Amino acid sequence: MANKSYVSLLGGSMKKFIFIVIALVQSTFLFAENQIKIGVNGMVCSFCIQGIEKKFKKLEQLESINVDLNTKLVTLQLKGEETISDETIKNLITEAGYNVTKIERTKK
Ligand SMILES: [Cu+2]
């Protein structure tokens, strides 16, 4: 019984509070194009994925990386308003032994 009233007390105001916090956090990232999709030719297997992931995981701007063999896309999610130059991306992909076909920058 005590538990139930505690939860219902939190319900309304807590939800509103969480909503505001989420809205604020999202707005700070609105202007950063911190998702980068890179078209990469030559990736065929899990070793290719590992090789590319290894190269990019050295970058401190990186939040996460996804390599998709079907779409031939490497998707980088960067932290906050961090960025990585086209030159750095091309160098890392080339060093790993592949070719960049396109680079697209979007907001998360
Ligand atoms: Cu491979």
C-alpha cells in the first residue's frame, strides 16, 4: 500500500521532469552533424569489419561504429558536437585497405 502511493506521487511531476531533461539534451545536439555514413568498397567479411572498427576506435571523438557489409556502409556516431574530417576518414579507410565511395554527414 505504501509503495503504491509513493509511485503515484512520483508519476506526474517525475514524468514531466524527465521529459524536460530529454528535450534539453536533444536540443544541445541539434546543430551537430555527428552521424557520418561512409560508403566503403571492398568489405566482404567479419575480418574486414574488425579491421575497420579497430582503426576508428582509436579516435576519442567516436561514440560508436557500425559496419554493414550489405549496404557497404560504415556508420560513425560521434560524441556530442565532435567531428572527424573527411581527410582523417579517407586516411583510416585507405590504411585499412579499402576505398571510400562517399561521405554523408547527418544529425543523429
Ligand atoms: Cu574481410
